Amino acid sequence: MPPKNKPLQLLSGLTPEQFLVEYWHKKPLLIKNAIPHFTGLLSPEELAGLACEDEVQSRIIEEINRVWHIQHGPFDDEDFAALPDQPNPNHRWTLLVQSVNHFLPEASELLQQFDFIPHARLDDLMVSYAPDGGGVGPHFDSYDVFLLQGQGKRLWRISEQTDLTLIEGAPLRILKNFDIAEEWVLEAGDMLYLPPHLAHWGIAVSDHGVDCMTYSIGFRAPKHQELATEFLGFMQDKLNQDQLTIAGLYQDADLGYQQHPAEISADMIAKVKAVLDQIKWSKEDVAAFLGTYLSEPKPHVVFNPNKKISKKSFQDKLIQLGIHLHLQSQMLFSGNLFYLNGERIVCESPSAELLKVLADQRSVSAEALSQGELDKVLLEQLRDWYHAGYLQFSGQI
């Protein structure tokens, strides 16, 4: 993780602290040559290959004669063959592939450069490909995003408009009217940061026959309604597990005669409210909820278990090779509580420092494991995680 006061080329010479204070969630930032010599992590053919995989979320978005269409993957060769292979102003298209960091180690490494933003806020790395003129139309997002240009070029237009009228009937939330405030052409290695709700429009520009690929580093912004619903579900689970106990049964020894037997009386409402008022939650409950909820894999994510090995073999390999999180794993911590893919463990031993390294850096070297303190309980936990497919030995994908 970069020191908060170290200037970063990735941030146009700003320190992480300056960026967070002046730009994050506030205003856009254009960064020329953010990553020198960056032209991308994979070819258009490799991206299309990913879009053909069952476990990969992908979309093809087309604008045909000003009418928008969307197809969801997985795709096959025939789907791509049906698309125009030359720029066509009446048929523009783009391919979007989500969570490339789940399948490409280099993509996961790229995200590590954005460690000045907490992992709990990170969503994924989406990669888009488009021939000249392609894009998803003018729109706005509810989250922060860094738009890093790979091969080719992309024209970005932004607007601070308040008119959020959408094109009726479109399968995407495309703005009907777009007033251009500023625009820039991004070349390979350039990057644009956009805060939430800023209208923007990216248009692919082929560069000497090289089509456009853009790498979008997006961040989670759960709706308050979603947080509330999920938290209440989390608290319900705690009640069901008797971790919270509300003793007694409903009683009304003081029940009076009601003129209307179907009426829910004010007295009954008051009694039940008093029962519900006993349900309390603490900062620790909120932290436990966030750790579980924010590390929970998305529904489409599936882990393939590793072949089981003995305690001795596991420990030997751990010390010899080191270990890293599976590309699809998410690990967070709060105090001595650690969360991996929605599972929680408590670690109060000196080994907790190794777990913090694993969460922060997504790996622990063999050297650190051989020098650090690794108690038997944690060793067994790491082996369980390895068997579940959550961890890999270094050198494994």
C-alpha cells in the first residue's frame, strides 16, 4: 500500500491523501501517462475468448440505426461473426467483460496499484473492446470509476447536467439529452477518474487500425436500502442462532374487553414494540455484518476445491512456496476478526499479523511464513481454506 504522502504518477503526481481530499467523490481528474508503456493486459481475441466462458459475465451492446440492443454471454464464434468487422456508423458495438481480475493474475496485480482505496470498496476490473465509434452511449454511474486506456484511443465527454431523462425503451440507462462540458482523447496509459453521478460518454477511436480497449476499475456503492435489508437479514440469522436472546412469551393478563375483535389494539402494539425495542446492535455487530456482506462472493462465483493434502505436506509447501488468495477471493478484517468469502474467523495470536498481510497484499511470501509465528489453529484454518479453493500456493493460478 503506498504511503499517504507519497506522490504517485498514477494520480498525476498527487499523493493518495491529496487525491482523496480534493477529488474522490467530488470532481473528475484527467491523468496523462498514468501507467507508462501500458497498452493492456490481453488482446481482443483473448477478451472474446473470456466472453465465451460459462463462468464469465459479459455483454455485447449494439446501436443499430440509433436503436440500442444488448446480449448477455456466454457467446460463441457465431455471435462475433455476426458483428460488423469494419466501422459502420449505422451499426456500432462494444464487448464488455466483467471481473477480469477473477481470471487474469495480471489484472489482479493491476488492481493492487489502487490500494489507496480500501478493498471493501472495490468492485472489479471490467474490460471493454470496441471498434471505431463503439461505446455504451451517454450515461452516469452511481459509483466511482477509474477509466484506464489500453490499446487504441477513446474520446471521453463529460457533463455536469441535471437533466437525467433517459431514452425510453432502451435496455440500458442511456441519457436522452447530453450537454458536453469537457472532452478529452485518452491514449494508451492515460486514465480518467470520474466521481459518482457525473454524466459521461466514451466513444472508441481506432488508432491506425488498432481498435479501442478500456480498463474500468469500478468501486462498490451499495444502496442504503440494500444495506438495511441485508443487515436486518444478518441480525435475523443471529436471532435464529440464539446469539441474541429475547426471553419470554407474549402475555396480556391485563387484557380488556374490545368492542371490535378484529382491531389490533394500541395496548398490543405497545407490548410488541417493547419486545422489539430489546433488539439492539453494536458497532461490533455492524463490523461483523460488513465483513461478511462485503466479502461474500457474487452469486455467479464458484470455487473449485483443491485436492486434500496432509497437515505435514501443507505446512511444508506453505513454507517452501508461500500462499496467495484465489483470484476470486475477497478478504477483509476488522480488529482480530477476519473475513474470507463471507466466512469469519477470530485470530488473537501473533499469527494475526500474517493474516493482515494476506488480506492487504493478497499473498504471503514463503520467507514471511518461515519467519513469522504460525500457530497450529491458524495453520489448520489455512489448510481448510486451501481445500475449499479459497487459497493457492504461490505459482498456482
